[in-house]
Amino acid sequence: MATDDNFPCSLTLQVPFPDARLASVALQALRVDKELSGLVKRELSTVASPGSEYAGETVLQVDYKATTNRMLRVAVNSFMDSLALVLEVQEEMDVDVIESEKASI
């Protein structure tokens, strides 16, 4: 995300997933909730894991920009709550994928 004088505070989160499908599902689920404040900008995307042999986009990347650190903190806290819910649902509904990853560790 490019720097912007109106939004000097920024943060990039990268959340790895076991496969590209789960990363894409999380992206679609989280994308629908828009930021409520015009003081915060958020961009969601999936990217390939750095240094990974697998070419799929298995990482959910979230780029935040905000006018103040406080607005950034509030937005990220809210996002983390939503992400936790998405991960909980994926763990319950996609047991086969999650369990196969745990078995391979």
C-alpha cells in the first residue's frame, strides 16, 4: 500500500492458511464487511507464501492505513474478531483439510 500523508499510520498483516481454497474463502467472507470509518482504509488480498515451494496464494494479506494510531488499533481489533470467527467456522466445517495439515506436522 503506498504511503499517504492523510493516512500516516499503517500496518500489514499476513495470515497463512493450509491451502489456497481456505485463504480464498476467508478473503471472501471478510471482504463483505467494509470499514465503518472514513478515517481507515483496508485492502484485502491473497498472496503466495514467501519462500514457499507451493505456488498457490495461501496467505491472506491485509493492508491497513489510518489517520491515527488509535483508529488503526480499533480497526485491527475489530478485524481480528472477525478473523477469529472465520477461522473457527473453517476449523469446524473443513475438518478434513485442517486435520490433514496437523497430521503432516
